[in-house]
Amino acid sequence: MDWQAEIISAQTRIAQYIRRTPLISVRAFGLSNEIDLKLEHLQHTGSFKTRGAFNTLLSQKVPKAGLVAASGGNHGAAVAYAGSQLGHKARIYVPEMAGPAKINLIESLGADLHVVEGAYANALNAAMAYEAETGAMQIHAYDAPGTVAGQGTCMAEWEAQGLEADTVLIAVGGGGLISGAMAWLGGQRKIVAVEPETCNALHAARNEGNPVDVDVSGVAANALGARRIGNICFGLAEQQGIETVLVSDEAIILAQRALWTELRQLVEPAGAAALAALMSGAYRPAKGERVAVLVCGGNIAPDPFTDL
């Protein structure tokens, strides 16, 4: 597949529906070098997922049965939002671990929301059953070309904004965002995959030589808790030899707090995971290496303004 051509087409397709998210370069977080941040948590619905959702809906014919998606929360919100903007009904399945903030966000966007017991994999099974029963269009959260090309527009946009970094750190769940980055960059910059110690599907797959099921838990599980890495992501990661690093829940929480105290940016744990790799030393840049961090999600739980 000519991924760059697909991503360029996706950029044109979705341009009027998404935000061009801002950048900031800072000396902060106790780090010795200046780092570049892309604040993708300021995207519609609080994550990059909106890009893939719009690209999928605008590049395919949606059946009368509408849309169906499984999600840890952010993808469901993106599909619900894109569906509402384009006039398509959407049924969203999320696991209980999605949490009240993301569940409330999806409901507020008008989707037909169903909360299922267990983890993301259980929600995916329910969504697949609904697709088979009704003919609704399934929008996969990460392992579909339309999703990956849409997420790839984030990295394409970042480069167009003047990205100078040698290395980009990206948090990984099922692999849609990092797949888009790998697809766009094609090995021209170093990409480091950052995963929690308690849900690390890509790291496990690289160690085993093929995608495998992993246990899922921890503070970022409702966004990074894919039980198995996507095939697209695994293939690109193997081809490009992507480095993976693991971070603890404690490191993620410290990075999440640092983004608030030093930059006044409220992000969810998944959005702070990539920064946690730098702050904790899980990834140590070489001398002179310029590093960038993708801040990917802002749907913090609990919502700090729920009771106001």
C-alpha cells in the first residue's frame, strides 16, 4: 500500500472537520533538553481518534443500519462525533473500565451506547455480533487502513508545522496512532513506542515475533488497553524495527501531574504516557538528540467540572 498517498488523500478529505492542533517547545519536567510537544488532546472529542473516524466515514458508503464501534472510550467518542456531524446513527460498545467521563462524553454526542462487562476485547466481540446481525458498518479502533491513514494525518500535519525532532515518542494501545506515524514517516525519523507495563501488546508481540494476547490493567487501560496489537501496526513495527519501552503506572501519573502543574494541560493517563518515558528514564536520549512527544488524549477521569 502507498501509505503516504493514502494519508495525503485523508488530509484533504478530513481537513474541514478536524482541528490543526498546536505545538509547544519547552524546557520543563526536570529534563535537561528542550522537547517538542504536539497537543493532540485538544482535538475534537479530546483525542486523535477523530481523524481516523472522519476518514473512514468520508471514504466509504455508510449503510442504512448506520455505524458500530467498540472502544475503550476515545474511539467511541470520535465515531459518535463524526457520525453526528455527517448524519449517521452510531451504536458504541465500551467496557466498564471506560469510566464515567468517557461514557458521559459518548452519551452527550447522541450515540446508542452499550456498556459491557470486561475489557475492550469484550466490547469488540459485542460490536462484531451487532455488525453481523444488522449490517452496520464497523469502524475498527486501530487495525483498519482507513483508520491508520486518518491517524497518519497527525504526523503529516506535525511535519508541515515544522517538526525538527530526531525522535518522536508515541503511546501505544492497539497501534492506530503509531501506525499512522510509521506509515507517514517511513523510517525517516526514529519512533519510540511507549506502553504501560500493565498493558503492552506491541512490546509482547515484538518479543514473541507475532501478535499475542496480553493481560490488561492499570491507570491507562481504558485508552491503551488493547489485548492484542493490530496486524497493521505489528507489520510496520517489524519492518521499521521500532523500539518499545515500558513505563509504570506511577511514572504515568507523575507525568500527568507534571503536564498540569508546569503547562496547565489536563490530560488523561494515556496522554501522559509518552512523556513518562522521558521523565522516568525509560527512554534516555543520546547527547544532542532532539526529542518530540505526542500528547494524545485529554479525557481525564473523573471530569474535574462534573459537579460545577
